[in-house]
Amino acid sequence: MELFYVSLLCLFVLLVSLSLHFLFYKNKSGLAGGILPPGRTGWPVVGESLEFLSTGWKGHPEKFIFDRMAKYSSTVFRTSLLGEKAAVFCGASGNKFLFSNENKLVQAWWPASVDKVFPSSSAASSSKEEAIKMRKMLPGFFKPEALKQYVGIMDHITRRHFAAGWDNKDEVVVFPLAKRYTFWIACRLFLSIEDPNHVAKFADPFDLLASGLISVPIDLPGTPFHRAIKASNFIRKELHAIIKQRKIDLAEGKASPTQDILSHMLLTSDEDGKFMAELDIADKILGLLIGGHDTASSACTFIVKYLAELPEIYEGVRKEQMEIANSKAPGELLDWDDVQKMKYSWNVACEVLRLAPPLQGAFREALADFMYNGFSIPKGWKIYWSANSTHRNEKFFPEPLKFDPSRFEGTGPAPYTFVPFGGGPRMCPGKEYARLEILVFMHHLVRRFKWEKMIPDEKIVVNPMPIPAKGLPVRLFPHKA
Ligand code: HEM
């Protein structure tokens, strides 16, 4: 009898376990009958974050993607990143799907680390809502008429930058200089700060902020995440003081309503006639300074690197830029038409952005359960698109490691394959601004110098932007004026 009860109990336990397993399994699959993309979710909590981040630290972020594309599927695989269940969409069709389904099936998502470093100041709204407001406001600042005006200002700052940081030097370290360059331009165009000492005061905390942004969100003294939060608080305080002063200057007629993005933000109301709170403005300027600073400086650094390695490409860029330089009167600033003539230089810059995209990709969140390529993607899952899944894929770019700016001639790469600025409604709003500052930088660089790398095989680290490990020291050979 006892045996009977024990057997009954065992059967009961077995049935319950099977039902639980079935329920759990069904839940895991998300959609009735659908199967999740192939892949592995790695360790509890951290998932595959360490593999994801460490391939970048070793300079090969594409390895994480390509290893899994080869092992599981070339279109989509499952993983777990930064504490979240995630699917990585690969290739041009993955990019097309995500960029075309923005706010329908997917929406932008940032890792917890980003939300904590950029907590929304207005208690009523999330950083997501704030980003939507910002998105609506930016076109005014980045519209073509505005951009046309920026070329001369950028040229003016660029001349000062080269005079202060490069001229009369035998050797320079490029990455810190490129950061100073893009930051100086941003400070001038966003905040009308032109004094290099004032710019320098901001610059250091920005470095800490950028490197802690995409990190494991552990807020303990010494972690990159902790340092990023501290830096973000410091910068916001500084920005807040600048905003308060600007309000006074605008009221007293000492500042102009159109002089920079700060005036633009202070004087633009939303559909309900409401103006933005000072702390919100500080957050938004902070976001723009981050978005526009390290990305473009990474691009400028890799331009210097590739031009040092490829003398024939350097000669092509110099020829184009010297023709433009020779068409100008002494001291005359570059204008919009000059930049439109820099076609070869921009093809070279695009090839650099293909091989060393400053942003490796971005996250989305599934708004509902949906099917993709026969696999089910459950609501709430995070989805990652990766620039490298097309940029370094021979299916889209034959001989992907070869530096070949002619890929961008004519109609250029196929749609959704060249995506350094993303695509669809969330495509980088600073794309044109970045194009201008990169081209103005190239103009002054090749006009003044030829150079050689001082560390021939300098390692590349991607954290989260790609940079040469020692900052790219180069020896300069100035051209005769
Ligand atoms: C070479 C330079 C740059 C590159 C490669 C770059 C790339 C990108 C990428 C890939 C995205 C994400 C798109 C997505 O979520 O799918 C993005 C977003 C963004 N970028 Fe850029 N960017 C650059 C320069 C700039 C500049 C100069 C600014 C501002 C002046 C800027 C402001 C922004 C902003 C505000 C967003 C967020 C847009 C949104 O969420 O709707 N970026 N950028």
C-alpha cells in the first residue's frame, strides 16, 4: 500500500513538473507554436554581456556577431545582453525590418546603464519620452539653412584648433586632439562657448561619461558606471548654470535668439505652448554633446589612421582639397558650396565609417509578439542591430577588409547595407552636421600635413567607440605654405 502511495506521489510530482515545464517552455517561446531564434543566453543575469563587450575590448566587436551568425543563423540569433533577453537581427534584411517597423513593432531602447546615467529630470516623463520631444525639436537646428551657416563657424574653430594643437609640432597624439576638436565645435554651436579654457573644463568629465555609458550597470566606487554617473551630475550642474545665465542675457537683450541651440531650446515651446524646464534642457544638451562628440572624433581619428596607411588615398584627398583651397582668397572661410565639392574626401570618410563605425549598433524593444524569418520574437525582448553585420559582410561588400572608397561612387552601396548613422525614423539627426565637421577637419589636415604612424601595429579598442589603444601618435611633416 505504502508503495502505491509513493508511486502515486511520484506520478503526481512528475505530472506537475511536466506541466510546469510545458507552461514555462510555452511562456519562453512567447508565441503559440512559434520557436525562438537559435542561440544561447549564457550565464544568469550577465548573459553573454562579457563576450559581447570583451570582443570590443579586443578590437573585434564583429567577432561576437559573425561567430553566432555562423553557428546559429545568418539572419537572427538569440542571446542575453546587459541583463536583458535579446535577439540580434543581422544583414540588410534585419536592418530594413527594424528601421521600417520603428514605433510599429519596435521602439528605441537603451540599456539600464544609459537610463541611470541620464535620468529624466522631469519626474513625469521617462527618458524615452524626452528623446521623442528632442527628436521633434532637432530639425530646426539641423535644417539645411542652419547647416549652411555652420560651415564658416566650423572653419573658424578648425583653424584655431590646428593653430593651437597641431601647428609647429613634430609629433601629436590624434585621438585626444580629435576629441578636443569636435567638442570645441559642439560647445560653440550648441552653447556659444568659444573660449578654449572653458571648453577644456567640460571635456574630461565627458570622457568618463562616454566610457561608462554602455557598461554593466554596477554602481560601486571604481566602476566605469559609477564614474559616469558622477561625471553626468557634474556636467549637468555646469550646464544648468550656463542656462540660467543665458535666460538673463536673453531677457536683457545681451544674447540672440538664434545664436545657438541653447537659445533655440529656451525659446521654442511645444504644441501646448509649454516651454522646456531648465533641467530638461541641460539633459538634452548633454545628450547632444555625447551623441555628437565621441562619434565624430572617433571618425576623424580613423581618417588620420587610414590616410597614414594608404598614401595613394591621401594624395587623392589632398588633390581635391588643394583645388578648393587654391580657389579661395587668403583667409577666406570655407562655405557650403566648397563642402559640396569634397566628393572624393566624403567617399573616403564613408569607407572609414564602414570599416570603423563609431557606433557598433543600437537596441530596440519589441512592442508586441511578432514573427521574424520564421522565429517568434516575444514582446519586451530587446533587439540589437549591428553595423558590422553588413559592413564587414562579403555578401554586401566584396573583399570587406579592403579599403576602397570607389564603393561609394555612383549609386553607392545597396540599401540598408551601409548604416553608420542607422536608418528609418531614428536615423542620426546629426548626420549632416557630422559630415560638415569631418570634411572641414580633413581639409585643414591635408592642407597642412603629411604624417606617419609612430606605432605601426597599434591595437584598436572598441569601448564603446573604436579608438587606437594609445590614441594614435603620429609624426607630422608640414607642407610648405
Ligand atoms: C560620425 C558621427 C556620427 C555617427 C556615426 C552617428 C551615429 C548614430 C547612430 C548609429 C545613431 C543611432 C540610430 C539608432 O538608434 O538606430 C545615432 C543617434 C543619434 N545621434 Fe548620431 N552619429 C554621429 C554624429 C552625431 C552628431 C554630430 C550629433 C549631434 C550634433 C548626433 C546626434 C544624435 C542623436 C541626438 C541621436 C539619437 C536620435 C534618436 O534617438 O532619435 N550624432 N547616431
